[in-house]
Amino acid sequence: MSQFASFTATPPAKVVFKSSNGTTFCDYKNAEELRRYLTPNGKIQSRKKTGLTARDQRVLAQAIKRARYMGLLPYTSATL
């Protein structure tokens, strides 16, 4: 057993959900959860960092863009 075996990465909380009819959605009004998927400069993190599928990443990006438009999330790092 290696010395790094005791460190386990905890997966991030789910923000993209599947509804009862099978469609995927992400609540844009949950700004605190969406803020975790932004870099310190305010950019949307990549799929490698988030660990989401391509479809879930697109849904997440759309939710972040909607939250920005509604004024729930900042566009730049000046207000992070």
C-alpha cells in the first residue's frame, strides 16, 4: 500500500440533475453551488477539473451564463 492511498478525493456536489422524464437540468438560481465551478478569475472550469460529462458540462455552462445574465454571478473577478 502506497503512502498516498489514504488520501481519497471527494467528488464535488452534484449540480446537474436528471428529471423524472430523463432530461438533464441545472438550477441557475443556486448561485453558491455554481460559484464553485468558476475559477478565481471568473471563468468556467474545464471538464477535466469538474469531472462532468460533455452533456452535463454544457448544461452547467448554460446555467452559469443564465445566472450571470440575471445578476446572480459576476462576469469578472472584480466582484468574486
